[in-house]
Amino acid sequence: MADEILFELSDHIAIVTLNRPETRNALNLAALAALADAWQRIDDDDQIRVAILTGAGGHFCSGSDLKEMHADQSANPDHKRFIPKDQLVASALDAINSGDHTKAQDLLEEHQRRGEAVPTHWRSFLRDQRLAKPLIAAVEGYALGGGTEVLQGCDLRVAGRSAQFGLTEVKWGLFPLGGSTARLTKQIPYTRAMELLLTGARMSAEEAYHCGLIGRVVDDGLALESAKQWAKLIAANGPFAVQSVLASVRAAEGLADTQAVATVDGFGNPVLYSKDAREGARAFREGRDPEFKGE
């Protein structure tokens, strides 16, 4: 994994740290690629039960790296991962015509590897595909632009008192493609969401708490520790139950009550008859902590 992202795993808890403090953790191609890889690793590793996203150097994420965004990225080794799949073959042909057969081969291999996967940049922002496991955001300092966008893909959110949130894209003539126009009005009141989206205004941690964008405000410097407390509580629970509850909530999003309730049994019944459920009952009878296996 690139140095732009740090990945730690301990006691079933993964901590993903954006690690570009010199840019307030602005997202360049390497960071986006590494973030997408981190999400895949979390979903694939059965030992991971919950994850935390945070930032190094006193900031969460200041959004996309605008200095790199409009620069020529063709020589960047991560660039091929962001070329739309339907353009990869054409790009490979261009490389062949220019005599760069190594680049052409790389592009064709990327096309074959891509399959039907969600594009890398949208996986990075948790836009078209969210984690199958709970994700906690631990915010200090700036969570602007892409920082507030990826925040909306997190299930629990805690911030230091000095944290600032905002969707600043319109200030630079840009569009919040990370999903905010689709999901922010579902997470906070409509008029407040539109103020953020249309003016590029910033929101304090206290405001974010009161309108429901985050769930907890702590003293500066303590967001990660608070997130770890949440993570420990989640990691101690039955992982099959936790992931099924998460999946059930998402399946019911946007549905009418009768339709939403109709989805519940499909997630709940397998948990009810699982090995973890039997272990939980035994542990309760025996007065001990359960030893869950996620089965």
C-alpha cells in the first residue's frame, strides 16, 4: 500500500489513516488508489470486524488535490486505474501507435483485471459501494470537499471541537461527484444541505452534531480515541450479526415501511440460526464473554 495511506490492524479493528499531512491530507491519485485497496482489504479479511478512517497531522481530509487534478497524470503509475474501462482499449491502441508497447500491455492488463468492478475513484469515496463492515470516521481539523463526501459513507462519526466540514467544490467551479448531491439531503435537513452544496459554506463540529452529520463531539485530539472506544464495542459483538444488521439497514433505505419490513427476515433469520447465536446463548447461560467466529 502506498505511503499516502497507513493501515493498522489490531484486535479485529482496522485503522486507515490518510497520510499526506503536508497537504492536509488532500487526495491525489496514489491516495485514492490506496484508499480503494484499503476498503477491499477490510471487506476481504474475516479477521477485521470494524474499521476507522482518520487523518494524520491534525486534519481529516481537505478534499481532492487540486494542484494535481488538472496536471498531466499520464506518467503516473496509478493513472491507469482511473481510466474508465470502456476507454482502456482505445488508450492501449494509442500507446501502440506511439510505440509504447509496455504501456499498452499495462492498459490491456488493467482492462482484463477491472471486470465489472465499481470504478476506483468511486470505491475510494464509498459512493457506489460501501463497506460490508461498520466504518467510523474520526475527524480532526478540516473535512472539506472530498473529506465531507467520504464522511457520508461512514456509519459512525466523531469529531474534535475545532473540526470544520463543507462541500467547497462550487467555489472552484467543480461538482461534488463523491455522492453528496444524492445522499446529503437524506442525512441532514434539506435546507442546511443545500446551503452547503450551493454556497460552499463551512460547518462547525457543533453545527454538524446538532444537524446529525456527526454523532459525537469531543475535545480536539481525542476523536481517534473516541472512535476506538466505539470500535471496541462493535468488535466485541457477533460479527455475523453486526454485518447483517448493517446490510439490513441499507437494504431498507428509501423504501416504504411495508417494503422495508419485508426485507428484514432475509437478513435476520440466518443470524438467528447461526453458530454465533448459539455461542451467544451458551455464553449468557455460563456467565462468560462469548467467543464469536463470525459463523
